[in-house]
Amino acid sequence: MGATGGTTNKLTESCITVERINKVNEARPNVVDSIKNDEIALIVNTTEGPVAIADSADIRRSALQHKVTYTTTLAGAEAVVEALNAEGLNVVRRLQDIHAAISSN
């Protein structure tokens, strides 16, 4: 698991092992480089301040291009983790198929 500076500090205080990743405006390699290298599977990007908001555009673009799950809130991150941990969700069904099944009844 990787995180930028402040998040790394908070997670470490909670005894969670994490690798520090540079922010977009910090030295390279940074978070966008890690996304492009397919080293990241989930991004929780909470922003505060104009620089972070500007950087988030690059992060979102890279996440979209590399099909990385992206959320901007801790509540969203918690929902993603709960969904991933849920049992019985190993089959993906298209919304169109569900609608067709309901409509035919």
C-alpha cells in the first residue's frame, strides 16, 4: 500500500505499514508515475487547497486511462472496500440483463 506524505504519517501512527509515494508536484517518481506503471489498484484522493485540486486532474486522468478505481472521499473508499470484501459477488451482471429479466415477468 502506498500513500503521500500526510496520509503516510497518519497510517504509520495507526501501525499500518505503508510505502510513501510522492505527490504530483514533488520529485519523480510520483503518484501518476505509479499509476502509469500499473502499481496502483485503488486511489483515495481527498483534496485540500488549490495545488492539490490542480494535481487531482492529472491523477484522475491517469486513473481513468489505466482503469484504476478512484474515489474522492473516505466514505467512498469505505464503500469500495466493503464491496470488495462482500461474499457472493463474484458474478458481474449487466444492468440491461437485470432490466430484461424484470420486464419479462
